Amino acid sequence: MAVIEAWNLTKIYGRQVACREICLSVEEGQIFGLLGPNGAGKSTLVKMLVGLVYPTAGEAKVAGYAPQDIRGRRQVGFLPENFRLHGWMKGEELLTFHARLAGLDNRAASRRAHEVLELVGLAGEGRKLVANYSKGMQQRLGLAAALVGDPRVVFLDEPTSALDPLGRRQVREILLALKEAGKTVFLNSHLLSEVEQVCDRVAIINRGTVVAAGRLDELQAGPATVAIRLAGLTGELVAELRRRYPELQLEGDRLTLALGGREEIADLVARLVAGGCRIYEVRPGHSSLEDVFVHLVREGEQVCG
């Protein structure tokens, strides 16, 4: 069952189109990743889905309700990218406050505050003033605030941006635990390797439009990489290939590039041979999420340019 749905969501600021006709569907219990370059419209989309920004056109439902409906908001947790916490409060006080806002009574709110402090690795730090927390600790506390109401759906906008590698691993473990508990996580991140490790499905947004969406294996079945060991490659032929394959890399006798699909390999080899090259090895590669992302974003830039 879809717990997050969007139909033709569009947001226009003056003459600037932040998001254009975005359609999404996220099933309950999934970790869904949203990827895109800076300024692509990711944060605007998240803000529309949590009800902080009204769309210019289109509609959405989260947990069965419109984003502005208070009944749906009670089932949503949100960690924005650029959040600010009350520095004059202690960590446990801030979380108790958020738990009370979520509808818990005093005793339950205090208990839940201590639970999420432990969950995010801040057990024993709750009596410190938030102003004395490091940036990484504040990031963990912000995540705890998003989880303190035990939400059905959690929106996380760059949740690991201030964390070291150990902290990022802990957040990944938390996300997987939330999935195991049946929660839905909508993850906006620029760290492709982390998305690749935890997400069930991914959407890539560029210039305000979704350019690809699906399971990771589906996306990675598209563009392919190939490494070719060869001799006799001329500068003229390299320039020709680079115009078609901007990701081309040449190191010694090894040529590596990203293709639109595996079916292009035979044509590429034929072109190299016709250009006077001798081919010693052809090794098709598995497209990483980074390969897919770069290919789609650059392809969009060429089309728009």
C-alpha cells in the first residue's frame, strides 16, 4: 500500500520552476531515496510533502491525508536539512517538549525522550545544554526529535551531513531498524553510497523533474560501463569519443567510459577498430548508482543546454 503519493506536484517561485509535475509513489515499509544535484528541487519537494510549502499545482497524500491535514502530520516525523535547535534547553528537555507536542503525556514523553536518546547514540548526554553539543551531536539530536513521536513516516533531509563515518553507519543501522519496524523512510541525501546501501527504491530529480525512478537493480540495468585495453588510440579519436561520452577516462592503455546500455559495446569496439586501434581486452562493468546519477544529470544538462 502506498503511504506517500504525489500527482503532478509543481512549485513555481516567480519565474523560477522549483518542481515540475512530479509524480511519486512510496510503499509502506520502504526506505525511499531522493537524489539530485544542488538546486534540483529536492528540498522543495520534501517541504511540499510535509506541508511546509503549498504547491502551485498538483496534489499529494501522506499516510492517507493531504500534507496540511493535522491528522496526517501526527503520523510524520521530519528532520530538515538546515534545522535549528533550542540551545538554552537540555537535550532531554527538548525531546520531552517535542514528545508533548506529538500528544504524549508527561510521563510517556519523558520515557520516550530517553529511548530515542539511546537510539541515536546520545545516552548519558541528555542533561547537557544543546548549545554545548557538537555539530554531530546536534545532528543526532535532530534525528531523535524526528523520531520521538513514533511516526509512521519519517522524512530525513541530509540526515548524515555532519556525521563522521561511525555516525553515518549508526544512522544507516537506525534506518534499517525503522524499516524492520514497518516504518517508511523518505531519505533525501547527496551521499550516493549510503543510499545504495539502505534504499529499496530511488528517484533522481534534476532541474525540478524526476528523470528516473525505480528499484536500484532496475536503474543500474540501464547505463553500463566498459573498460577496454587497447593500442593505437589517436587524439582525434579520443576527442570524437569524448564528445559522445563525457565520462571517458584514459589511463595508459586502458579506456573506461559509461554507455547508454550494454548493446552499445559492440558498436564502440567496431568504431575503435575502424579507427586503427588494436583491442586486447573488453571488460563490461556493473553500473554503480553514481554512474547512473552522473549519466542522467549530464544527459539532462546537454538536452537543456
